[in-house]
Amino acid sequence: KLSDLGSASRKIDAQSAFASKLSDAIEGGIGNLVDADLAKESAKLQALQVKQQLGVQALSIANQAPQTVTSLFR
């Protein structure tokens, strides 16, 4: 029957539209998660870089201390 075929076609079109919208929503959600993970990892990297810089400065200060004490005895 032609009417049954038209009805089935409309159902398929509706399912296709739903699947397309669902796919778009999932892709958007994944994009947001990736962006959030990148921001989190970037913050971690910056924190580690600051720790490294502080460690280098502390080592530099520690290396200068004996020289300062030695200069007092000159």
C-alpha cells in the first residue's frame, strides 16, 4: 500500500533527523570534554614549570651561600 510506504518513509526521516541531532550533541559534548581536559593539563604544566623554576632558584641560592660565607673570612 502506498499510504503505508509514505508512513514508513516519514518514520525513517524522523529517525534520521533524531540520529543526526543526537550525533551533533555527542560531538559537542566530546568537544567540551576535550577542551576541559586541555585546560586542566595546561594548568598542571604551568604548575610544574613554576615548581621547576623555584627549584632552580633555590639551588642557585644554596650554591651562593658557601661563597658568601667564604667571602666573610677574606
